[in-house]
Amino acid sequence: MNGSPKLSHTAALILQTIENGCSYGFDIMDATGLPSGTVYPALRRMETEGLIGSHWEPDKKAAAQQRPARKYYRVTRAGAQVLEQSQKRYPLVGRLAAEKSGR
């Protein structure tokens, strides 16, 4: 995968957080401690690069819970491959992956 994007440590951390089950912006910010001005631009870049996909939840569900609709993210196949490389490059990201799998 020579042409695959290399993620910054922050982007790799966000991608790993999504892989670990945090699927919307505020959840990702809460898990990582990163501000919205870091998380949302990174999400947009990773989506443009095809590393994550997203979908909006139905308005009715959000309205029933009296909150704005959430945009949910998931790691794509390409994102999983880049994440695997990032886990080797950044030890902390690799440890987070190990914690998720219980190793």
C-alpha cells in the first residue's frame, strides 16, 4: 500500500477511536479529549480520503430524544488497512487496539 495515506498521530487516534466503537463526533471528542476544531476537520479529511464512511441518523430519532441529529461514522476497509499501518507506527494507537481486543 505505497500510495495509501499516512495519518498523523491525532488522525490515527481518531480512527482507532471510531474502530473501538465511538461513532459520532461528541463521543469521539469525549473519548480522545480532543477539541471539536481538531476532530471535525480530521473526520472530513478522512471521509474525503475514503478511510471512513458516514450516515445521518433519522431526524425522528433525534427529535424523540430532544437533540440534534447525529452523523455516525464507521471505518471503511481502506481505513482499516491504514489503521493497521498506523498501529505499528504509533505505539499508543496500537495499545488502544490491543485494549479493545482484550489482548
